[in-house]
Amino acid sequence: MGKIFLASLVGLAFLGGLASSVDASDAKARMEKSKGEMKAEMEEAKGEAKALKEEAKGNDMRADMERAKGNVKGAGERVKGKSKEMKERAK
């Protein structure tokens, strides 16, 4: 009777440990996704700021290029965040 009780406690502890590690990896996955989004928005904002500076100087072509560079860098950061999120969910 005592051995069965002990075995069931060990089993519950093992299952509880698995559940907590799943929660931890899910939380880390969400954190990686939000970091990617935050970095993407930052890159886009930097591109927009540079574009506004160039527009103030009268360089419309250069402003469009800076805005596009910011958008491309932002998209790259989103992809990196998404790939890190998927990597964490796969663990």
C-alpha cells in the first residue's frame, strides 16, 4: 500500500514538472514574439525619423529610401522574433 502511494506521488510530481516546463516555454515563446515586434516597431520608427529629416532638407527620394529601409529592417526583426518563438514552442 505504501509503495503504491509513493509511486503515485512520484508520478504526480513528474507530471507537474512537465506541465511547468511547458508553461515556461510558452511564456518564453510569447516573450520572444513580443521582443521581435518591439524591435520591428523601433526600426520602423527610426526609418520614419530619418525620412522626416530628409524631407525637411528637401530630399524626397532619400526620404522614401530611408522609410523603405526602416520597413525592411522592421520586417526582418519580425521574422527573427517569429522564428525564435517557433523554436521555443518546439522545445
